[in-house]
Amino acid sequence: MSPSSTEGCEDCLRIGSTWVHLRECLICGHVGCCDSSPNRHASAHAHAESGHDLARSFEPGEEWAWCYADELLLMPA
Ligand SMILES: [Zn+2]
Ligand SMILES: [Zn+2]
């Protein structure tokens, strides 16, 4: 699975659903949809995969990351 070939939330694409924004897992590169999306795949991935607590925004121009374990927003310095 290559992150560079991702065109959207891979889980939504599989079930034919849609998303609002995308998040990329910093551990494995999984791309999932944000908590504003109907299916919340990024959050589901973070909880399903042990240790995959960090995800960054996959949106152009957004550089923040989110820690699911601490529920902490990480901004670039
Ligand atoms: Zn999704
Ligand atoms: Zn992951």
C-alpha cells in the first residue's frame, strides 16, 4: 500500500461513501477521513491499530497533526 497512490479515504472508496477531510496516519501512511466525515475512518484506524496514535492533516496547506492518545493538536513550530 503506497500513500502516494492514495486518492482519498481508502475505506470510504471501498464502500462507496464520501468524506469531508482526510488524515494520514504518521505510523503507516493509512489515509482515512476526519471526525467531521460520516464514517470517521482515521479515528477508527487510530483505535484499531495499537500505537497508531498520530495522524497529520492530508489537506493542502494544513500542517498540523493530531494525537489520538492525548487528544492533542500538534502545530508546526
Ligand atoms: Zn472514510
Ligand atoms: Zn496507521
